[in-house]
Amino acid sequence: MPIYLFWGDDEYTMQRAVKELRDRTLDPDWASFNYDKISPEQPDGVIQALNQAMTPPFGMGQRLVWLAETTVCQRCSEDLLAELARTLPEVPDSTVLLLTSSSKPDGRAKSTKLLQKHAEIREFAAIAPWQTDQLMQRVRQVAQSTGVKLTPGAAQLLAEAIGNDTRRLHNELEKLHLFAGGGSKPIDEAAIALLVSASAQSSLQLAQAIRLGDTGHAISLVADLFARNEPALRIVATLVGQFRTWLWVKLMTEAGERDMGAIARAADISNPKRIYFLQQDVRAIALYRLQQSLPLLLQLEAGLKQGADERVLMQSKVIELCQVFSGAGSRS
């Protein structure tokens, strides 16, 4: 199929997929003649892409037309829709037409339905930082592709240290590949602890410190995260995900749900075995405290997006959150 739609917020993985598609589509000697990248700033970019897609390639290889960061699956006029409907079925096999977007296609849009009919659609969504089993699977996949052997403990530690930063995962595994020197012995936890800094794990540790109402430790972790230049919004995303998960587990448990699978589905957890440990986390915490945490985290996120001083706002909201959970076992 010569038409592709790539979408998602994992920019690094998407860019690697674009490069692979480009490499297998274009003849290197004719690439400058047969490659067009059309940016979203270009007027009538979609029409330009469709016209280029219908143009035969020069010389050897195929033509690649890349319509970058398009909004055609969110906003599409009737005239543009008509042009898409007329052109997409006629795109020749000699052309590869690629559309990319960081936003999820609107499934209700006629343009999206049209692309579902004529294009191969691939999702490149970043894994949520708290979806640890999926992060582990990603680590194993990338390690295998880069020829790095990891012990199970090392893979888990690497997933905890890096979180969902795909670019950093590839960079760290390349570094570990050089460290291993092509040896057959798997890399263990000691090597990971020595060579990889654990910013994602610190964000999860921050969530645990807040849950325990340990203000001193929480503020220390905030300082450590900022010292490592961890983006504030990424820290907040991890906190929101973790507290949302705890809230769902507590809600379902107090509602009398005993099916671990049902609780896992509600909390968006793919491994039901994690539910037991999450239940232990929230067993002594009153439901109302977890309910109070999310508005504070949303205030923190909004303040950061509005340009507030990151360090000051983060510290003040973390103190407020710790105060919510201090003495958490006093009311159930």
C-alpha cells in the first residue's frame, strides 16, 4: 500500500519509522529528485502533496511525498475532502504518500474514514510512565534489536530509570552495547546502576513519598529531578498517572470489586498481577485523600503551562500534596 498515516506523540520512534520508509523507498542516487517534504506552514500543502504524489519519479526508485504534521484528520473542508477522495485511490505504486501528525485522528471525520480505507495507519503513542509492564516489553524489544543482552533485573531497572523516553532508551542501549564490547555475558543490574541515571524512577519515588506524606523526602526528590534537568511537565505526567491509578484501585476495591482483571481494566493496567501490590499501597489511605490529590496536580500542570516558576510551584504543590496524605491512616 503506497499511502501511510503515522500519528502519535512518540516523536523519536515515529522519526525512525519515517527514516526507514524513506531509505527503502528512495534510490540514493535519485533521492534529491524524488523526495518532497511539505511542512504545515506551506499554503495549500495538502493539494501540493497530492499533485506531487501523482507525478512519476525521475530515474530509479520510487517517489516519496511526506505531508508533515498535517491536520487533515482533524479539520478538512468539503473541497479538500473531495480532492482526497478523487486522488487517494489513484496514487500510483511508484509513489509513497506519507502523512504524519502528533494528534490522534478524529474517528468521526470523513477524511479519517477515507484514509482508513486507502492508507496503512500506524500509531506511535508514548507509553504512560506508570505502565511498567509495557515499558519492560519496550526495553526488551529495543535491546534485542540493538544486540544488547540484559538480565531480567537489568531490564527492569533500565525501564524504571528511563520511563517512556524512547530517544534516551536507544541512546542508553547504544552506550551499553559499547560497554559490553560484544561480549556474550548479559549486562546486570550493577552495570545499569553505574551507567544509567534514574530520572523516571525518581518521579515514581516522588509519588510514593507524597503518598506517605513524607515532605522532606519529597522535596529532596524534587530538587534531585530538577538537578537532572527533568522536564517539570514530565514529572507531573508521571504523578498524575500514578495517583489516577491509585484512585481507581481504591474506588473499585471499596465498591466491593474482587475481580483483579476488572480492576485492572478500569485502572488501565495490562497486568492484573500488579493490582495486589497497588491495593497494599492504598489500603490505609482514605479515598477522599486520593480524590483531593488530582485537583492539586491539575492546578500544578495548569500553572506550569501558564509559565509559573517551575521550581517554586513544584515545591509548593508537593508540600500541599504531602499535607493531604500526612496521617493518611487516620480516616478510612
